[in-house]
Amino acid sequence: MRLFSTTFLALTLLGSVPTACCSNPSPSTNACQIPEETPTDPGTVQVTQLGSGEFRAADQTWPYQLLKLEVPGRAATYAQWFPPRKPGVSPTVVLTKPYDGIAWTGEAVDAKWAARGAGIHPDDSEPHYGPGSSPIAFTPTTPEIIAGEAFIHLVHDFGVLAVFGRFYAGGDLQNDRDDMNAGMRFLAQAPNVDTTRIGIFGGSWGGYEALYAAADAPSTVVPAVGVALSPLSDFAAEVDYVSRWVPARVSDPAMRSRYQQFFEPYFRRIYATTGGDPVTPGTDYTRWTAAHLASTVQTPFLILHDDWDTLIPVEHTRALVAQAPQRFTPMYLQNLPAVDWNTLPPDHGPLLTQHGSVVITLSLGHLLVTLGAADQPLLVPHAQGTVRTWLQGVRAAQEQGRDVSDVVPRLQELTDPRVLMFEPTLGALQPGAAFIAQELNAVWGTSFTDANVRSALGPGLPRP
């Protein structure tokens, strides 16, 4: 359930490829004992620094550390940490990284996958791999790439913690959840972190990790804001979707087989924790459902979801929102034609792909406006013309009688007086209110100004 990376936008924002240097890591071992519950108290986390380096960009330098985090009775977790540079305490953003391949841990499993390189490989580090198992994709990353993704937060003087789930290394649902919990435990003891201003961001399987990291967060470091793109929120519903919804929706045998092959590695990891299909007696999905999240998550989340998502159906997000609307705020990307499930490939939806840079712009705007200081300029990157193209689609949905009211809060955030919209290819800065007024005027023919656009959006979008 891979999702586009924010790397492309970060590197465009930089205008050049950043540089970093890292010391050699030391070896480690991996012994996994999975507890029945994920403790939410800070508890004990042993921190070992395996390497360090510096990220240089825009005539500035940010130090980082490559960390091994160990909680008794669990497999080790690995993270890349950019500590806040300012004196005192600063906001921190957690980036969930389920798939990124790292080569600096010293573990044999990471060395094996690094030697394989990017591509499709047998899922043979997962303990339940066997005849008939599907392969998985592997994407190696480097500290430089992670630094590029973190740059937009670093330039605002935020700390950044990237926590690696290492899907390729095997494990199961609980192991991934433990990894995220170890990262949150680390923040509970890390210096210079403003524990009242922690944000968390993830997409797809990383969206699952973000939601459940917030659910399990120690009370001292509950994130103040979260953004999840197309998140997997309910595993019982997901198994039901793949096992029963897809066969009912998709009549083409080849496409059905494509779905089954894609999900097979995920099912192995899900079943290793829950015991099997939720309809099977003796299985336990108690801690893996929307109801569990609704009862445990205290973090307000923005969730963005394409309504043609064929990997994690939008109905799952709608069900999660319905259970706790005070915690989960959705924005849906709405496709207008009639859907043909036999022609839709397994992915997160055509609009999420088409408007990927806009989704990142809206996500970053939400995080920055929530976490930024009251008098802090907030740079929100965008790609030339993309917001206008997206808004033209919003107007088309509006003309068909669709409810597009969920767009308004996202636009209002970008009119915050602190926001400066930054177009990196042009090097252009523009106050957020002026930018949103300009885009609305171009699409709806209005005459809003930076002085009145925020209040003008109060009743909703302009009528066509």
C-alpha cells in the first residue's frame, strides 16, 4: 500500500540536491517478543546512536542522528532524529516510514535487502513466507533523502523524527505498531521537544502507523495534530473488503487475481497478529478496528482520501469519521464519472495521483498552521498551477450537486496571516490570503481580496 513520497516536493523546494554525511553504524541484533498490549506509558527505551551527520541546504546546517531504540521484550526500532536547533523547546513532527530501506542498522536483514537494491523481490524475510507467497517492492533510502523530506519542517525550526517500520524485514502488525510506539517513547525523553506541539504524518500503511502511534502515545507526548493520507484504519474491515467486497465488485478474473497477489503479503502480517480472517472463530481484532481508534485516539487528525481508492476503500474512513467526528476530519477527493471496478487497478485513486502535490500542500499547511508559533512566518510550498487545476475539479463536483464543504477549512488555513505560499521553480513568495483569493477568483469569477477572502469563505465556497 505504497504512497507517493514528499521527497519530490522537498527537493524542488530546496532547488538543489542536499548533502549529508553519516558515520558508520555499529552492528545490532534483532530478537522479537511481541507483547499482548502496547504500553502507553513512557516506560523504558534504550537509545543507542549508530551514526550521525549533517544536512546542508539553503546555506544552513542541521545535525541528525541515526538511532537504535530498544524497548524490553521487543525487536529494535530504528529512527533518524533531527533535534531542534533553537534554545528552549520546539515543535516536532514524526514521519512514519513503513517501506523505506535503510542500510545503516548493522542488521543482516538490512544488508541483504540493500544488496538486492530497488525492485520487486521475494518477501523471504517475513517468517510466514512460503510457496505461493507474493513478492514485495523494496525502495532503498538514505539519510539525505529523509533529510530532503524533513526539510520543510526543519526550515521552520521544528525537530523531525523519522521512524522506520521496515516492512521488508518481516514482522507483523504488532511489530509495526511497536516501532511507532518506540518513537513516541523516545520523544517523551528527548530534550528540547515541545511536547504540547507534536505532529505526526503518514500515508497508506504509514497512515495506519500514524493513527495507531497516536492511539498508543504516552500521555506526555500525545500529538497535537495528525495528518493521514488514505490510511488503513480498520483491519477487520480491510480483510472483509479484499476477501468479499472485491470479488463482488470485480468480475474480471485477471483483475481479481491482481488484487489477491497484491494483498497476500499484507494478509500474512495481519494474520500473524490477529490469528486469521475475522470470520474465523478464535481470531482477535479487538485492537485493530475503527472502534478501537475512536475510543483511544486523542489527537485530532485530518484524513485525505480519494473516493476511488481501491486499496483502502473510502468507506473505511467514512466509518471512522462517523464514530469520532470530533477527532477525525476528512477531506474527500471526489471522482465524477461512474466507476468501473474492472478497469481500476489496485491503487489509492486517480485524483490522489493527479493532485498529489496539492495533497502535500494542504497537508503541510495543516501541520504548519497548527504547530507554528503565533508570530512565525510559515512557508507552504505549492507547484505552479496545481491548486487552480484542483479547484476547477472541485467546482465541477459542486456543479454536479456534490458536497464540497470539506474543502473550505483547508483553504481557510492557507489564508492564515502567517502563511506565505512558496512556488519553488519561480522562487515566488505570496501571502496565503492573496494566493487563495487569486485562485478562487480565477475559478469562480469572484473578486475577493486578501483582506476579505477569509471571511468570504465563512459561508462556504462561491456558487457556480
